[in-house]
Amino acid sequence: MDELTLEKIGSIIRNEKIEYVVKKGRWTVYDVIDIRQHENDKPSIRGLRLNRDEAKLLLQILREELE
């Protein structure tokens, strides 16, 4: 079984209980970005894991929307 090791690269603090943590890592042959909601410093099941191509597409969508 392949292990997933993630490194924290940033976070967005929503309020005193909720934080969105952004991590990067490698799983099998894929570079991944993981964005996960943490409640009271514990990761919840709410989140999103994207491979590099999917993350680039998400970034493009957000840039178009926020311009």
C-alpha cells in the first residue's frame, strides 16, 4: 500500500473553530493538493483532493471568476 504524506503549505482561518488547511504531497505517481476543513484543530471529512491538472483547472476557474 502506498502512503500519502502531506506538507502544509497554507491555511485560511474562517473563525475561531474552523480553518481550511492546504497541503501538498505525492500519492503513488500523482502530485496532489489537499484542501481540508479543520474543526477545533482536527481534520474533518469535508475537503477536496486534486491532482496537479485538476488543481490548475480550479485555479484558472477562480482567476476568471475573481478578475
